[in-house]
Amino acid sequence: MEAADRGAVFVGLSTLDLSYAVDRYPAEDTKTQADELFLGAGGPAANAAVTYAFLSGRATGLVTALGKHPLTEPIRGDLEQYGVTAVDLTPDGDRQPPVSSIIVATGAATRTIVSLDGSRMRVPFEGSADGYLDDAAIVLVDAHYSAPALRLAEAARAAGIPVLLDAGRWRDVHAELLPLVDIAICSAAFTPPGVQADSIDAIFDFLHAAGPRLAAITRGADPIAYSMPGERGEVSIGGGAAVDTLGAGDILHGAFCHFHSRGEAFPLALEHAAEVATLSCRYVGTREWMRHYESQPKGSQSIR
């Protein structure tokens, strides 16, 4: 089966997101009427999985922790609506899932998030990894749940399936995970221990020495820096007025998985993924951009 005909597996965090859009950030101890509300699944792996499923129309699995708390039902429903099959590693758990409350100030295109990100949850991975990666063209791990991330990255490596790391900030598990990773797409906040924070070249050197052959660093509205054997450069992220940047990095990761799995070269897949992420910032929430994707006159939708 060709890679373009296969699906993808995403491993990591699922949250319940409640995102309120207001013109400006509320003053302390006031009541504010929101302009819009987004309620649905969030988290790096979940948002990336939904994006991949939408763009590719392929089988998309999300290995995560949900449990049977009532607040998991909106998460499950949202994932199912967008074609993502959730594999729950904690089916009997009754703890409240991570909930993120987000205020989006559309006038300034900024967002403020208060959340419990799953750091207090222990998510085990017991038994064999067989069956989790069937027909996967690529595996993404966000490292929020270390045991499944390590086990499934190792299984993917053994099966010759590319592993992509979504790296926001440095986590201790990265030291074990990076040798199992083929591609690392990091945020500007990613600073490994002992590495100069403002030196992109030093971070790239660290990543390549640790394992990943391909690496990129996203920098907000600035071009994406990338590094691959024999080449380092930048990819433009496009323009346009931003309204809501919530989940833009997650969407970029999911879109990259789609374009990379179709055989695009690393810089081109990054460019096309950046187009999708930029489009998402023009609308409130992490799903509204999908309604406008096909209407774009050019760009990544032309090679969907």
C-alpha cells in the first residue's frame, strides 16, 4: 500500500476546550458577554489528528486517555464527528479529563489559557504495541504521556514508520524519545538543557545529534526555520490578519503529517502545512477554518 493511501496515528493529549471570543481581554472582577464560543476536543495530538483526518480523508487513530467521566463525552463526540478513532488507554478511569478555558481577544489576536494539561495523569501502556500502528504512514507523538509515546515510537521505528515529535517545551521524556524520532517540529519555546536558547543552529545541532534527521522550529508570525542533511533555511508562513491563534501549531503538525505522507519534500510539506495553519488563524476556534478551506483560491488545498 502506498503511503498516500495509508492513515496516521497520533499519540498524546486530549482535552476539553472551552474557548470564548471577546474583542478585548476582560478587566478583573467583571462580567463579559462573549461573541463566540468553541467547545470541543483540544490538545496537541487531538487537534493534529482532526486536521489530518479532514485534509486526507484517511483512517486516523488517536491513542490517548479519556476514561468514563461525563466530560469525556463532548471530546469523543467531536473526534468522531471529524473522523478520528480514539483508542482509550484508560477506559475505566473516572477522573475528570483535562479542561482548558481559553479567552481569545480577537482585537489583538492573542489568547490566554488556563488549564490542567494532563501532567497529573499517569497513563500506562501495558502489553504489546501490535495493532496500534496498522496501515500507518506516519506516527505523531506529543510526549504528554511518556509511556505510550515511548512504546509506540519504538514500535514505529522497528516497523520503518516515520515518527514526528511535536515539541512545545522541553520535557524530561524527550531525552529518551528523541533517539526514536525521525522528524522534530518544535516551538520557539523548546530549549534543551545546556543549549543556548536564542541559537537556532545550536538547537538544530542538538536535535540532529540526538536522533531526528529532519527538524523545524516554528516562531509565531516569523518564518519557520528548518534543518535537514546539507541544507538549512526558512519557510514563509504567509500573511493575512489573524483573529485567533489557538491550536495553530497543532494544526500545522497535523497538516504536515498529511503533506509529508503524500511524499512532499520536507520544506514543501512545511510550506503547505503553514498555509493551513495561517488560514486557521483567521477564524475563531480550531475547526471553523475547515468550512473555508476549499474556497481558498490557491495553496495547499489544490494538492489535497
